[in-house]
Amino acid sequence: MSAARPVGDVPLRRVAVPSEHGGWSLTLEPVLLGLIVAPSSAGLALAGAALSAFLLRTPAKLVLVDRWRGRRLLRTELAARVGAIYALLLAFLLAVAALTGSPSLWQPLLIALPLFTAAIFYDVRSKSRRLVPEIVGTVGIGAFVASIVLAGGGSSSLAYGLWAIVAARAIAAIPLVRFLLRRAKGQPAQVAGSDVAQGLAVLVALVAVAVTDAPPAAAFAIAGLAVFGVVSARMAVPRVAVIGAQQVVLGLTVVLIAGLSAIAP
């Protein structure tokens, strides 16, 4: 491989901070939900690990893409250094969780491993902004809610039920936001895909309530989210910042309803 080629000044932010604004919310929501339901020191470590994994994806993606294309740029080396810091932090936090939590906390993360692998596959090929990898990656990071609940002594049935709820949230939100952004840019967009996603999200939530200890109120929250999605897809498209703010509020609402109903006596 040739020596690193300059590409001008490479801002640290470009390789260290994710550009996907919605990804912050979709990463923090399962973390917050898990800590509401079963707070613990191991859970806090897992929360930090989830955030570290989210941050690591940006520099790792740059390094993997450049290696895949057989090039080494200044951004490649900077991303590699930043990624190493994030990876060390991730490893440290996972070690803390392992030392302070139950061994069962690893089960959801191991189950989600194929999802993480699929997300990396798309990252390497610069296709991470497509619908499938966005949903796959978000459902994968949702596994942390189950790990945090298990680390805090919660039941497996509740842990996996809540993972299904945050998965339903992602299934409803991501296609809707993609549809609205395409409309905002004047690009062709079909509402049917978003509508199907809303129905699928409700189905996932109902199944979770039926076969796990996920609280019924969480399914009602997902149903409300779906109704919002169907209605908003047929209204005038708001500004991009408003779309983002709406999703943050909706996500927090689902988390609070699911979390508080799960711990209610």
C-alpha cells in the first residue's frame, strides 16, 4: 500500500463524531430504557459501551472503506488513531460490565452479533445509508437494552421484550424519516413503504407483549407512534430540524412509557 496521500486539512470532527443525527437518539433510547428498568453499575458501564460503539463506527467505517479501496489517506491514519481510542474505551467498559454484572448480560450482544456484522459489511461498501443497514444497525444496538436489564437483575422475558419494543420503534421511525426527507428534497417517494413499516412495528410490539413480559403500555406507545407516522406522511413536510426534533420527542415518549410501566407495581 502506498504512503499516505494528503487530502488537505482533515477536521477531527469529520472522523470522530457521527454525522447521523438520528443515530444519537436511536442509540441512547435503549440505553435510557434499560437504566430506567434495571439500574446498576454494570448497566452504566454497558450504557457507556453502547455510546462508545456508536462513536467507534464512524472512524472504523472510514478506515475499512479506505482499506477496501486500497488507499491510505491522511484521514485514514487520523481515523485509525481515533478509532483505537474508542475501541480501548469500549473494551474497558465491557470489562467493567463483565466484572460487575451477571454473565447473562452477554447473551443479547452475542445474539446481535450477526446484525453488527451485517452493518459492517454495508459500511465497508459505503452502503450504510440504505434502509436495510440502517434498520439492522439500529436493531443491533438495541440489544444493549436487554443486556442492561439482565445486568441489573431483570428477567430474560422482560429484557428481550424491551429489545423487541425498541426494535419496533426503529422499524417505525427509520422508513418514515427516510420518506419525509426524500419528499423534502423533492425526490420520488412512495408512502406505501412507510405505511407498511408502521404496521410491521405494531405487529412486532404486539407479539412482544404476547410472548414476553413487555408491558402492554409499550405496545400502545408503538401504536401511537405508528398512527403519527401514517398521518404525518400525508401532511406537509416540516423542516428537517423539526423532523429530527419530533423523532427525539417520540422516542423519549416511548422509552418513558415502556420503562415506567415496566417498573410499575
